[in-house]
Amino acid sequence: MHDERIYNKENMWYLDNATSNHICGDKDKFMELDEAIRGNVTFVNHSKIVIKGKHMILIELKDGSHQFICYVY
């Protein structure tokens, strides 16, 4: 059976388990969000972004199951 799902940039995730930080730019994806957490994340190229909260996100995997990602900025 061919998988007919359409993937776009809004729904695609690339996870690097060796990373120090998980970051999501879509506030609506958070199950909860502690907006008292503030700071900056610095990337390898020395660019920075402001973080405006931290908590967990529920994602859907390719097989249709769901997984929480915790400590997401």
C-alpha cells in the first residue's frame, strides 16, 4: 500500500538526538508552555534566537503513533 500522506514544512520534523536543545517555532504545537522561561539559544554559526518558553510537544510519528518531546524551547 502506498502512503498518500502529504508532508510540508509545517509538519516535517528533523530530530538530532545529539543536540543540546529542541526548538519549535509554533506556539500552538505545545501541550503546555511555561512562558516564564526566557533566554537565548546560540547556534553553531554563532547566530542567536530568543526563547519565549519551554515545555513539551506531542508529535505524530510516521507509523501513526504519538511521542512526547520534552524540554522544547
